[in-house]
Amino acid sequence: QVQLVESGGGFLQAGGSLRLSCAASGSFLSISAMGWYRQAPGKQRELVALITWGDTNANYADSVKGRFTISRDNAKNTVNLQMNSLKPEDTAVYYCNAVLRLYTWSNLVAAWGQGTQVTVSS
């Protein structure tokens, strides 16, 4: 019922910048939070950054603090991730995640994007 469409992945050298975007569409009542996860080969999927829709609280993984900035556009149901000073260890598949309410007074559910590849060369 909910679709998350990601864009902005690519290939670049260390020290460069990249911006990821994710737009939520489909049948849902409201968004509680949206964020980005990443998974590298042989590693567990980890939270990169998350932002809430109500009071704009944002949190980040320690490894990206000071380099990545997450933002949201309520009108477009979109979350963005500005990634600066990229390092080879940032190479991973990045997945958009949304926590949504589908119906009035229903439980919150999670939706996932298909993933977008980010590759950073040294």
C-alpha cells in the first residue's frame, strides 16, 4: 500500500558529496518518521539517520555525525540525506525507511525502499 521511491545514489571519490532523496506515496494517513539505513556486504543493516515528522528531532549514527545531514519536506512526504566528506567506508546500499500510520488510531507500520547503491572510491 505504501511505496518509497529513492534517488541520488551513485559513484564518487572520497571527500565528495552526494544527496539522497526518498518520497513516500500510496495509502497512508500520516508519517511519524523517516530515515536512512545502510548495509555493506557482510555487515548488519545499520541506522544512518532518522528524523521525526512532528517536532523535527533528528539523530545520527556516530560514524556519520558532522558529515551527514537529514532533512524533511512535509508537503512532499520526502526525506533527504545530504552526505558530505564521504569516505570509502560509507560504501553500501542505502535504504529509505518510513514509519507510518495507515488508518486512524491504527498501529504504526514500517515501509522500506528498494535500496540505492552508494560507492565511494579512495
